[in-house]
Amino acid sequence: MLVPALISAERDGGQRGQQRRGQRDDGRNRGSDFGNRRSKCGDLFDQTFQIKIDFSSAYVFELILINEDGTVDIIDNTQEGVVIAQGFPNQGFTSGLGRWTCVGRNRIEIRSGGYNYANAAINASSTLFFNKYLLEFDNNCEHVHGTVKAVNYPLGAYPMDRSAQPIPGQTTESTNVQGRRFRYF
């Protein structure tokens, strides 16, 4: 059974992207290239992909919906808890919030954050997770591959601060991701 984990993300540029609607741009925002094979990311909007993440001690499956409005919805099959790598405790986790940006033709970066639940049975405290996805899609937007890196921080940390320190032993290497478009009809 899949347990939903919603990651709301607003594409880099947010308000600026809305103001530039219909104008040519450098491909980092929507622009007039939507639906054109020369577009940078517009062909990905409103597409769902099923990906498999190959963590060192578990496979994780996710459905990722890339919305035109800049949001990303992610449903993960392991929200109840999973040990993704040595050093990570078995903890359930919340929905996440994040942002995404186009980083090239049919390439996006997603950064998401949320909370891991405390697990008293194994003496694991609640923590903040911060994940970074780099995903690349083929020209027909049928297949996806890339990497994800997962990092846990103490509660109250701000991962983008230079002084932020991950919890020792709770950072994965860049982990391979692969998948394809998920069709409903």
C-alpha cells in the first residue's frame, strides 16, 4: 500500500516566473517554450513518473507528479518507516515541503524537507530530513534517471546555512534513481 507524502514545491523564480509568463526566457522558467521540443522543462508539466530509488539497504518507490504551477506531489511507499542506509534509524516521516528548478533541457532539481518521527523503541529522536533530487528526462519524457541524496539534521537546523551540520552517519551518497512515465489512461 502506498502512503502519500506530499511535497509542495514552487519552482525557482516563483513570482518572477508568473510575471514572465508568455515571454521567452533562458529555460529556467516556463516562458513560451511550453510544449515545444526545444523547451527546457515545459514538457514535464502535468506528467507523473514512477521512480525506483536504490538506497544501499532498501528500494524505495515513488510516484512524482510535476505540476505546471511549480508544485511537485510525491507519493512514497515507505512513509511508515524504512532504513535507507547504514546509520539511519527506522523512522516514519511526514509529508515534505520543497522547491524545484529547471537546470537544463528536461533536467530538474528538487530540494525537499520534512520531519522524521521519533521512534522510542529504538531511542531515535525526531529529526529534519533534507533531500536533493537531480532528475533528467529523455526527449519524449518517457524515461527518467538521476540521483537523490538524503540528509538528516537536528530539529531546528536550517540546511542551507553554512553552519548547519548533518547528524553524523545520516547522509547518503548520491543514490541512483530510474523510472518512467506513469499513465492513467
